Amino acid sequence: MSAPAMLDAVIVGAGPAGCSAASWLAQLGLKAVLLERGARACDGLATMDIAQDWVLGAPQGRLDELARRYGEHLGSLPGVDVRVNHALDAVRCLPAGGWEVQAGGSTFTARCLVLATGVRPRRPAAYFGQPDPTGRVMDAMALTARRAQLPPGRVLLLGGGDNAVENALYLQAHGHQVTLSTRSSWRAQPGLLARLRASTGITMREDEAVPRLEAIEPDGVRIVRDSGEAERYDAMAVLFGFEPEPAAFELVREAMRDAGLPSPAIGTLAWQLPDAPAAGLFVAGDASGRWHPCVQTALADGVNAAKQVQQCVRHPLTLEQARGALAAGGSAARRGQVLRLTGLRCDARLGWLDREKRGPQPIQVDAELNMGPQPLLPNDDDLAHVLDYRKVRQIIIDECNTEHAHLIETLLGKLCLRLMRLPGVHGVRVQVTKLEIFDDCHVAMSAEHGQW
């Protein structure tokens, strides 16, 4: 049996990002295959009968209608190979460079691999850890798919972002008695918040500890609030945001570990060296951990991924060369410049205890920013051409006060992600110390993200 022909790219996930990447690769004259585990392109959007205004040029366009248009357009383009019902089964790094991918009973080899696998709703075990034959406890996707068919009743929504507020307004307009509870301050965009505050029939609870799910019963759910008060609802939805779909990432990470390559973390915008594409792995769309995941940003990510693939194909590396390039890149990063802010003290809205919720508490933040390889002397002595540490300091202070975080881990993650978005930053290390939580000691936690 002859070996499968080498493609330029395998794209995993036919959502907006994957479709955009496939379209651009075809227009660039590159050969790619687009793998989708569902029955059609943009399968994840196909059930979302939601009008939106954040896609420029499609005011009040429904997501399911956009999905249909994207799929039809993709199918009309010459040179685009879409394989539906092809779930990813296995991944292997090839000694000569590139990737071997097994999906849907077929094997594909390609110079580059693009992960555009999207996200899934967060499903905390406290709400989804017990059997629910009634389906009364829903995540974001289940609520979106079922909300038009829900009989009017009492509904509890947990969350304070755009998705939670939009669903609260929709359900209230369709005859439901809605309680909307957020464990922090409201995070939805101003227009949605204005409509929420002007509405009637929605009970709003801000900065309230998440309730405990007491029981799922045939005719409803019973919860207990932090105050000890019990309440009953016909249905509830947990809208705590989304996280990258991990299945494909785990297969790729295992393949890279087996090949002796450092593996990327879930939620990185793109994984490549500053000067060489090295292993030829790229991430696009909502799976990248982008600041605002949506259709618009996913389409742009697909274009960027296609251009990265084009560059990678022009300068292919064997597996051994990729190991060497990554090792050299790591050494170069360690020899580069590091910006450090130490001992920054500020007040933070942080903590789970009742006394921590009543007001801010003093903390200390220590941060290191890896700026990567830099010339020993800058090109000029102009502040505009380097990272202004005053900006870094203010970002840290702002993030500590924007909204209440119950967990120190949450604040650490927000700080890392925000600092990683600064221009030229390759990696960050952050430590947060609670200074007055105990009389006899401090409590500190640190995190590291990116390249070091």
C-alpha cells in the first residue's frame, strides 16, 4: 500500500476559523483537508437560532443562518476538501517533519496541523456531577438549543456575562420568571446591561455566592443560597463561560511528548518560534483563548493560520531540525530581556470569605515578563520603542480591581492572560500574595504562562 500523499495542512474543526483557514489555503494554492467530527461544516453553530450584532455587515443575523452561508460558500470553492463525520482518532509526529493524522477511518499526512476545534461550555461538577434524567440543569449549549421550547416557568441563570444577560432577556420576553445571579459584578456589554436594568420580571442578584444544588426532582430543581434560604425552580442554567475543547489538544500533546518536543498549553493563540515555524502546529479560533471569542475573531484567526501555514511550507523542518530549533529558541529566550515588577502593593477585590466580600483587601503582586531575545542596546533611546513598565503596573492594578474574584487562582489567570497580550511579551510569571488573610503568615500563589 502506498503512503498517503503529503498535504500542506490538516485542519481539525470546520467552524468559522477552520472554514476560513481552508478557504484561504485554497486561494493560496496550498493543499489542505478540513476535518469535521459533525455531520456538516459549522455544525456547532447550526442549532443557534440567535440574532447577533457583533459580525460586521450582518446586523441581527442569526448564527444558524451564518453557519449555513459559510458551509455553502466553502462547498462552492474549488480545491477545498471537507471531510465530515471525521472525528480525530490519533496524531503522530513524522521523522521527516510534519504530521500523520487518523480520523474517520482515513489517514492524512501534512506539513502543518491547524487546531480549530472551538470551545465547550464549562460544566462545574457541583452542578453536573450527578445524574440528571430530567435535563433541567443545562449548560450554555443546551440552553441555547432548548430555550425556544421551554414551557414558561421559574428559571435560574447563573452568570453575569453577555450570554447570561442575553438569555435572561430572551426568557423573560417569552413568559418566564427569571432570576439572574452572578458571583461577581456584571460583565455584559453596556447595551445589554441597560436593557436588563430596564426590564421587569427579572430578579437580579449581584456579587452573590454561587448557590448549592440541593436536588434534581422530576418537577424541578432545589437550590440553597449562601444565606441558607432554599429555593425551587423549574429549570436552571450554568453560564460560566467556555473553555477550549481539549480532546484534540491532548492527542497532539501526547504525540509531541513521544517525539521529544515541548508541547503547547491549551489556549495559546499560536505556537511557533519567532523565526521558524518549527513543528508546524497552529491554533485558530475560539480554541486559541482569544480575549473575545466569536465568529468575527474566528474568521480572522483562520486567515492568520493560513498565512502561517504558507510560511511553514516554504521552510520545512525535519523532526530533528525542529528539536534543534526549539532548543535554540528556548536558550535564546532565556538569554533575552526580562522585565520585573516586584513588591507591587494594591487593594484587590478578592476572596471567598464573607469578610473578603465586604471590601478590598491588600495584596502584593510580583510579575516577570519575558521579552525574548533583544539587542544589547536598543535601536534608539526612545520610550515609544520599548514596553513601558508604567503600563504594566497600571494593568495589574486595574485587573485587581475590575471585578471581584473569589479565588486567587482566578486572579492569577486573569493577570497572566492580560500581560501576555502586551506587545513583545513571550511569557509571564506572576505571584499574588494575600498580606492580611492570617495574623501569623502570608498566603501566596504563583503561575507561569508562555515561553520561558
